[in-house]
Amino acid sequence: MNKEELLKVFGKINWDTPCSAEDIYRVYSGEISAISGIDKTWIYHKVLNGFRWYEVIRIFPKNELPAVLSEDVIQRLFPRQLRDKYRHVRTVLFG
């Protein structure tokens, strides 16, 4: 995804934060490590919780998927069935 598309995604997930989509993009791109309690793990969690899998794999590059599907991220998901779904996805993708 290009920057404009990512800013739209980040605009959808930051409704409950004081940060702008641009701030979240800066965290996502690695320009800064965190802002107002938002780090990459927070971004992963919000995207997994708010978007379908086919959108998730468009948002994150393949080399980032192990971090996106880490247990720390999955543990934050709600409801439990969503956690189970992404644990299964992780098992299928990474064994």
C-alpha cells in the first residue's frame, strides 16, 4: 500500500486516540518508535481487530507478518473467536 492508502487505514483505527493518522504512519514507518502509547504492536492489534484478513495482508508486508501474528498481538484481540482464528492463521503460515 502507498502512503495515502495507509493514512486512510490509520484514520479508521485512531478514532479513540489523540494522534493523527500521520502520527501513526510515523510509528508504522519506523520514523519514531512510539507516540502517546501507540507503538507497532498497538497498530497490529487495531488492524487485526478492525479489518478482514485479505486487507491485513495488503496493509503489512509479508516479512512483517510474524510480528503481526505474534502472541502478544493476538492476546489483545476481542472476541476470543478472533484470537483463535489468528492463532490458526499463524499455525498455517509458520507451522
